[in-house]
Amino acid sequence: MSKRDLYEVLGVDRNADDDTIKKAFRKLALQHHPDRNPGDKQAEVRFREVSEAYRQAVLAHPPYQEWLAAAKKEPWIIPKYEL
């Protein structure tokens, strides 16, 4: 996977909100999914790239960071997290 900017990979602006990022990911994931493109190695590589970019966007998401900190502080009480 190339080390491009995750927002560039997803085709969204750096100031994009969560819904925009999620919609862009879903659109690209469906477009490049290996099941929809059997035998196409480029589509498979692009699918992995898009998936990794989305994963990084979620991990960098401030509410997720707060949820993660709360879960580490009190692991027996894991709060529900929704993106």
C-alpha cells in the first residue's frame, strides 16, 4: 500500500465530517471489493488501501480516542461506541 494521505485515498476533504468519510468508504469499498472484481489484483490492492485509510480515520477520530481512554481506565465497564 502506498503511503498516501488517508483523506486523498478516500477522496474527501480534510475537514469532512464522519458521515461523509463513511459514505466515501462504503462507495469505494463496494466499487473495489474483490468479490465484485474477481481476478483483478488492482481492485484488491485498492480495496485494501481504502480499508486501511478508513481504519486510520476511525482510529484518529476524537470520540473514539475518548472511548478508548475510558475503556482502558475501567475495562470492566466498556461503554458503547458508535461512529
